[in-house]
Amino acid sequence: MQTINSANEATYEINRSKFIAHLVPIEEFEAIRVQLKKEHPKANHIVYATRYLNEFEQIVENSSDDGEPKGCAGVPSLNVLRGNDMINVAVLIVRYFGGIKLGTGGMARAYADSVKNVIKTASLKEYEKLIEHTFKTSYSDIDKTMHKLKELGIAQIDREFGISDVEWKIKTTQDVLEKVIID
């Protein structure tokens, strides 16, 4: 399975209709959706497809045609995500109608092509499951621990300061976690 770290955008035009596709990490989906509605008030449609893993490691998929004919926009977009084995991502496509009807088949191809184009621009990486780990250190080890975690590239760090120690909660991959525990 593949995923992305950061948002990507690509524009596709056919018969004067403009498709602006945004491929984003699933955590950013809701915020980007709200932002796109504000940025593109005159857009005819904002179609989306999402694909992510839930807490039970099951793939959850969703899509919306946003007023386009049923099955002509969201499902073709979702199928491209499936075909590229993408996970923990969302794609949002802003469509401006160009005055020439595409037909249902043409519309499905246009949405699928816009998703393919934005995936080509994205920096894909292999999906790795993040594991949550909790451990404690003394106050004297805060700087050393923070340096080690940053050195290993761990970005998701929470700390709780207790009376006599510091509780750390990190999220990282299994192989990085083994380096934290061993050292």
C-alpha cells in the first residue's frame, strides 16, 4: 500500500471543463473540503473519494458525486485510488463546467484522469503502520530523550509532566520503535 506525506494539486481540462484535483492525507480531508468550498464558491461540483485504515486495520472507503450523475464522479475517483493501492488519503476534485456536456462515460473518464494526474505529481511512499508507545523518564533526561526522538525522525510526541517523572507518548513505525527501546 502507498500513501503521501503532503497535499498535492493538479489541473485537468477537457471540453472547456476544468477539473482541479487535490490529493491530501486523510487527516487534512475535512479542513481542505471546507477550504475548497470557500475558495471556489462558483464551482459546479466538489467531488471526493476517501480511502483509509480504521483502528481495526480495515480499509474504509467513501465517495461523493456532489450533484453529478450517480456513479459518474466519486466512484471512478475511488477506483483510481484502489487501483494505485493508495491508503490514508483523500482526493477532492473541484469542477468548473465548460458548457459542453461530457456524457456519463466522458465524465467518469475525466474524473478518473484528473485523479491519475494528481497521483503522478505526488511523492508516494510505502505505507507503514504507526504504533503508539508510552514510556517514562526522569526530568534530567528530557533534553537527551527529545534529541534522540528528533534524531530518529519521530514527529508525533506528547509529554505529560508528573511530580517525579515525565511520561512520553510517541507514534512511530515498528522498526523505529525498536531503536527507541533498545537505546
